Amino acid sequence: MTKQGNLGIASVVILISFILLAMTAFSVLSDDTTNSTSEEEIQEMIDDSLEEITKYIQITDKIGKFYGPPNQQKIQKIAIMIKPIFSNEIDVSDITIKITNGNTIKILSYSGFAQPVDTYHLFEHPIWNNITENTFSLIATHDKDNSISNFNVLNKNTDMAYIIINLPSDYYMKKGDTIILQFLLSSGIIKTMDLEAPLPMRSIASFD
């Protein structure tokens, strides 16, 4: 099937999802007046669902690694796992990443390097050596047809890969520091997340 055909199917699925969500919301608001959930909370849940559906990409894991001596540890590397919501082609080269710490903004482009995780530890994978402060790469964890590694494309809803970023030195994160990271797709879709560094209890930390 062509890329245009896949996009058409995805659009139909999204439209159907909108209708189902609207019907569900109307039913809940009309018939369940005794429910403790407020209308505002229901609307917020619906908005969150719509936002996730319309952005095509799910973020399923957000982790970073601390480096440095005790009491001076800072996160220098981050890895964000992505997967398509639908079986639809997502060309990684069409993704740009914007990072801001509130003072400066950094724009990252795709390095052109994507490799399977194989037997390597995630943060020690040799692909990190190919990343500059201006680029990001991918480490594929689920990729049955090798579309990520060979063609830089996520094409199945079972595909999963970590976007990996070597933070510039002025973006290193000590406990409590926050950066805003945005995935900017050529289609105009934007995926935004706030990352706050936790206590360095372990060298590898999860962002809430």
C-alpha cells in the first residue's frame, strides 16, 4: 500500500475515534449525573485522549543517565522511547527536536544513524559516538522488518525505538532542573514533554 493510502486510512481511524469519544462523553454527561467525576474532569480526560490520538506517536519511556562525582551528578544523556499509534510510515528524517531550558533554545536534526540495540547496554551503545550536540539518533528495540535500521522509517505499530540525545553541556541537568523537549514533525504535528531531573539515587533515572 502507498504512503498516501496509509495516511488516508489513519485519517479515517482518527475521525472514527473522534466520533466515538464524543459519543462516550455525551453518554457519560447525560446519563451518569450521580457519578463523582465532574464535567471538567471528564472534559480533561477527553482532551488528553484526543491529543494523544492526533499526534500519531506515543512516548512510552523517558530516561536519562547521570554522570559526575557524588553531589555533582548531572544528566548528560537522555533516551526517549517512541512508537507509532497506527501502522503508518513515520520517516525519522522528517523529525526535528527543539530543546529549551528557559534561557536558550537548541534545534537538533536527525544524524542519519539508526541501529538495533543488539546485545549492547542502551547508554553504552557505540552509536552514541556518532551523535553531536546538534543531532540525535535512534536505537531500535522492536523492528521486525528492520525498517528503522535500514530505511529510517517506523512503519508498524509494533515498532519501538529510543531517540537518543547527547545533551549540550549547558543543558546538563542536576536534580530539579527542567528542560522542555518538543518533537516537530514535518506534517505540523508537535509532541511536547517537560523533563525534570530527579534525585540521583541511581545513575539511570526515569523522568515522571
